[in-house]
Amino acid sequence: MQAGLEFWAPHVAAIEQESVATAVYAKRHGLALHSLYYWRQKIKAAAAQTADSPEQGSAFVALTMSEPVLAQPSGSCTLVLGPGVRVELPALPAPEWLAALGRAMQGAR
């Protein structure tokens, strides 16, 4: 499906940019009109879903403390990844490791 998206996304963007009727654009480029309508709807739905998802559009995440923070040994690190999921580390991990963990957690949703 990714190959389909890579092919159709530029066409859908061109229709918007040129402000031309979808049928006219399809005929001009020799594209199947029903496929163009299908991919236009699919791409717009994906864009709307991304816009509705605040964690996708922001580089910052709000942090709220639900319980008091207890003093930890110097250099230790505790990550709370969700209800009942805590990771206790002896030291603060590398930023690359934290970024990979964030990407893995997003993929697990």
C-alpha cells in the first residue's frame, strides 16, 4: 500500500494546488477517475486523523505528577510508561535510546 500512497499523494496534492476538477486532472494524466477519488479520500482521512491526534502534532508532552516524587539515588532514572509500567534504570539513558523507546511505544498503540 505504501507504493500506492507514494504514487497517488503527489497527484492528490497537484489537484489541490492547481485548483482543477478531479475529472479533468484524471483525464489529462491518463489516470482512472475512481482510483483518484479513492486515494484522495484515503489521504484526506489520514490527514484528518493525524490532525485530531494531539500527540502527533506536538513535539512536547504535558507531564503531570500523580503521586509525590521520592528522592532517588544520584544518577538513577525511573520511567513511567503507562498504567502499571515502570522502568527503573541505574542512570539516565542516552537520548538516542529514549527516542527509540518513544518510537517503539508509539508503534505499540
